[in-house]
Amino acid sequence: MIEVRGIKKAFGDQEVLKGIDMDLKPGQCNLIIGSSGSGKTVMLKSIVGLIQPDAGQVLLDGRDWTAMKERDRKVLRQEMGMVFQGSALFTSLSVEDNVRFPLDFFSTMSASEKDQRVAFCLDRVRIPQSALAKNPAELSGGMQKRVAIARAIVLNPKYLFCDEPNSGLDPETSIVIDQLIQEITHEFGMTTVVNTHDMNSVLEIGDHVVLMRHGYKVWEGAGPDILQSTDQEVVDYVFRSALFKKVRAALK
Amino acid sequence: MLSGFFRGLGSYFLFLGAVFRRPESWREYFKSFFREVDLLGMSSIPLVVFISLFMGAVLTIQTAINLDDPFIPDLYIGVAVREGILLEFAPTIVSLILAGKVGSNISSSLGTMRVTEQMDALQVMGINPASYLVLPKIGASLLFFPILVIFSIFMGLLGGYLAGDWLHLVNPDNFLMGYFDEFQPYYVVYALTKTVVFAFIISSISAWYGYYVKGGAVEVGKASTKAVVAMSFSIILFNYILTDVMLQ
């Protein structure tokens, strides 16, 4: 369980997070949604420790992550995997070496065990053998995201964080990536946190959803329940979302 | 403007503090170090050879023309060319050229890693990006730049000799004697000390500019240009300071 307690963050005069509390459920796909500028990226980066919040706590299974010393944080980071918006694969390494990279740093496995683990993870995200020696830049956006997922899970983390994993992908590939994230979450029992503004993702994989607006948490609950909400801000967000725009257009 | 300079200087030293931390995995750092030796050092050899050969040739031609006097033996032309290459041309000019080639490479590669979130990815994994990405580059530069400069000295002397002989500007035997006449080994120490300092300046300043890039591809290019300007200023300044300290 990831517990977020009273997180605040400001950049200069601009207050981006205004004291947010949320519980991100273990073994589930937790989605943080909201329109651009709602503060969801700053929220995710505060949870993973890329941004130091001004106030508040992040507890990872009861461990106070925000108050930890850097040395202890480094140990705990090996329990985390992250998929970035632009994949953030290392362009100086091949696809296979990208996935092997965390193992080379932190694993005590033998070379053959590492080979097996890398092959397993790449196979799990359905990357063909022919792509292993390629440079990440030679792959399509969807394949890059899948390699990024393989790299994120190679150390068998407890927590998986995904920052807008569908960004820049066509709707069909987005669904594939969503399903992959959901499958992996349930298969390995990870606590997954996905940052998105895609309503399809909310309905498809949102075990638990947090809606943010202007630095506040507006709504929290199970994914499909968002459609039942009578809260005006929630209704506004859902109605404005791309999916419903298309539905409205189709119904006209 | 002055406060901006001191803020930048403070940020640079804090950055160096982050770079010189204990590596998470020595083995991985060494692997990265050897990659950098190949990328930054080995790939610079053809450029250094080309520049040094012609630099030596030009220096011989200019010196021979200016010392074209029956009372000045060719031996002194050889001495002048040797001292010129050893004291200034090989360490300083080659370092300025490497600032353009290697420095802009370091700055743009780190800048690209910053804007594409590759550094964030390292940080999330628990790897110190400043140390892992920059320390091997500094190490490779400190090791390989002196080798390049020694190479440059020999190539410069060879270029000078060949030009003097082919163009019949000097008597080759007398000119060659000048290369060995009253040779002071301390000048080699001076040249290599300068090179080590310049290597540190090039690798650390360019890395600092690249590491803190914000924005996109345009900002990466701007940071690279700023880095080359700052490195050139620093090299010229430290060239004067080291010469004053070591040769006075």
C-alpha cells in the first residue's frame, strides 16, 4: 500500500499540490487522472522521489519514504520500477542491454541467470527476438513502451509507476499497453500507479482511480464508478473527456 | 551579472560534489569508463594527428622565414619549433580543439539524456546520474588527453621536420639537432600538467552545462554552444595562471 498524506508542493508562487491524501491499493492498478495542469505529474514524481515535496508524507508499506536518508532510499528504489512518458530508454544501449542494465547494477545473479531473466521479461511483454540487438530508436513507439515495461519489471519490483504510458500512441496500441500493465500488475501482485488522462484506461484497467483538479483530489473510487458520480467537477471532467466527445458526436 | 556568475560557480561546485560520490557498482563504472575512453579519446586520434602534423609544418615555415639569416644556424629554428610545439601548441591548441569536439559531445549527450528523462530513469533505479554519467567521462579525459597531447607533440615535431626538409627551408640534420639541443624535461611536465588541468576543465564544465539543461532540443544546442565558450575562456585563463606559476 502506498499512503500519501498531506502532500504539498509549490514552484515559486505557484502552488501545484495543495495538501493531497490518497491511498494507493496493493496488487491493483491505481490511476491518477486529471486534465493537463491538474498536478498529477508532480504528484507521481513526488511519490517516486524525483521531486521533494514541501510538506507531507509518502509511506511505502508503512515506511516513511519522504523522511528517509538517501542511502536508505537507494535500497528501497530497487523495489520500484518506472515507465516514463517518452520511454526513457538508454539510446547508447541495445534493447537487450537496456533491460539487463538494472540487473548489472543491483543483482547478484550469474550471467546465465541474467540472460534468462532478461529473456523472460522481454518475452512477457512480447518483444520478438529479432528486436533484441536493435537500438531503441529503431523501434516503434509501442515497442519502446513495452521494452520500458520490461526494464521496469526486471528486478521484480513491488511498485510499478507509469507516467502517461499511452502518450503518443494510437488507440489500438494504447489498449495493448493498458492490458499489459494490468496483466503484469495482477500476475506479479505489484502496486501499480498510472498517471493518465485517457478515459479508456480508466474504464479498462482502473481498479482504483483518483481524480485531481487544480492541485486537489476531487474524487477517489473504483474506475467504472466514476460514471455514477454526481459530483459536478467529476461529471464535468468525464463529460469533457475525449471518449465522450466522440460518443456525443456519434449520437448527434 | 556578477551574482549570476557566482550562482553558477556555486552550482558547478555542488555538481562536482555530486559527481565525486562512491559508485553504486565499480564494475559498471569501469565498463562505462572504457566506453568513454573509446568514445572521447580513441576517436580523437585522427583529428589530433592531422592538426598536429600541419601545425608543426606551419610553425617550421613561419620560424624559418622569420629567422632567415646567415648568422642564425638552422639548429635554432629546430629549437624554436620544438619549444613552440611542446610549450604551447600541443597542450593548449589541441585542448581548445578537444573542447570543441569532446566538450560539445559531452554537453549535448548529457543534455539529451536530461530532456528525454533518461537521467530520471537512472535516479528512480537508485543510480546517481551525476556520478555514473560524468565520473567516467572525467576519468577518461584525465587519462587520455595527456596521451593525445604526447601524440600531438611527436606528430608536430614530425610535421615540422618534414616541411622543413621538403620545402628546403632548413638543413634537415642541423634542424633535427635543434630538437635535442638543451632539451629541458621539465617542459614536458609543464605541458602535461596543463593538459590534465584542461582535461578536467573540458570534461567537467561541458558536463555541468549538459546536466542542467531544461527544455528541449533547442536548449541542448544552446547549452553546447555556451559550454564551448566557457571552456575556451577557462582554458585561456588557466593557461596564463599555470604558465605564470610553473615557468616564472
